[in-house]
Amino acid sequence: MNVLLTGANGTVGTAITDHLDDRYEFTRLDVDAGDQTDVVADVRDYDEIRPHFDGQDAVVHLALTPGTGGPDDRSLGWSEPLADNLEGIHNVAEAAVDADLDSLVFASSNHAVGMVEVRNAPDVYHDTGVRAGHDEPHRPDSRYGLTKSYGEDVGRLAAEAHGIRFYGLRIGAVRDPEYDHPYGDAERGVDEGRWERGSDAYAEQVARMKGLWQSRRDCAQLVACCLDDESVEWDHFYGVSGNERRWLDDLAYARETVGYDPQDDGEAWDGPPA
């Protein structure tokens, strides 16, 4: 299968290629040149990216316009970077439809339903029974989350109006290899001098990640499940590992629908790697 991968140099992009490079024929597209970049192009420029969709079976869209903001940016004003990011999402979907690809896998985010966490934190990190199931409506917690909700809706339109299969992956927390464990965010905070190991802030980061973490290999597996699927018209799935205390909870649905069977569980860790 030929797969175009946008944003290939990023954390999720490298997780996919690290684990699936022998399984699919990837064309790695990124705005920045890199050792693994096949195509240097900007998703904000439709004419620039469109030729690279020819000959592909699917696209995995990860590229994110710099300056889009983050999950703590809850202002309501629009901005040029945000508009650029929406344009990139639109361009990828339009090019996928125009090139008659079979499927589009979109890197959505837990922040598309992030108000579930915001309104219930920090209790939600300690498995108090709060759950966002598969039928949770869009509840973006930020302008960043709003762009992800938009991307899911564009994908649904592409699927229902134009016949391309669409998969929105509401990714929890995928990290670079150094921090690919549920203590990763806490340890990075220590490395950056933001808190000390054993502090309350450290413990809260661990508790959060034990629910939200998706290991790099589980992330790649979920993408593969979507690429191999031929039954879905459009759908979304939570990108988390099989964490016992997860609050994003559609694991049974994802297993039944596309065969996602995560190998990792944040609860299995009682400390960072030695």
C-alpha cells in the first residue's frame, strides 16, 4: 500500500515510520527537509502538494501549522496561523478526494473533547468514573481543539459526499522515544527544571499520563488498523493505550470496529525507566 504521510518528521510521524516502515510504502512529506523527508512541501499550498497524492492509496495527515496555539489557549479570537492550519486541513482533504484515494487518516486530538478533562481535573486523573465514550460530542477545550473538531467535520464531509473513508484519531499523548512512558511528561519537567521528582506537580503529571498516554507502538498499530480497514465510511477513535484509568474510553468499540488491540498500559509502570 502506498501512503502519503504529512508532517512526517514530527513525533507521531516518526512513531509511525519507526514501526510500520516495512509494512507500507511511505512518501514522507514535511515542510522541513530532513534525513527521512521524501518531499519538501507546505500543506498550506494546494498546488504544491497536489501532485504528490497521485499514485497513493491513502494519506495520513499529521502536519500542523506552527503558531496554532496549544490546549491552554482558550481565547476566542481567530489568528492567521489558525486560519493557515484550517487551510492545510482543507487542502489535504481536497487533494485526497481529487486524487481518488481510498482513505484519509487524520491526526485529531483528545482536545477535540478536552472539556471532559478540563471540567473534571484533577479528579479525572485518579479514575473517578468520568468517561468520554465514543459518542461524546465535540467539546473543544481551546482554539487548538477547535481546529481538530473542524478537521473531523471536513473528513466526514469528504466521506459522505465524496466516498473516501475517513478516520479521525483523537490522539492522547504520544511522545518522542526518550519520554515514551507514562512518567515521560513528569521526567521532562524535571529535566527542564520546572519541578522536582517526587513533588505534587510531578505526581499529577504521572497520574494524567497514566490515563492519557499512547505508546509509540500502540499509536502505529492504530494507524495500521485504519489503513488496513475497508469497512468504515467515517469514524473517530481515541488514541490511547490500554490504560486502566483512561477517561477517553472507546477501546471496546475500536477493537470491534478496526481491530485495535493496544499492547501497553500506563498502570504497568511504577516508575520511570532506570
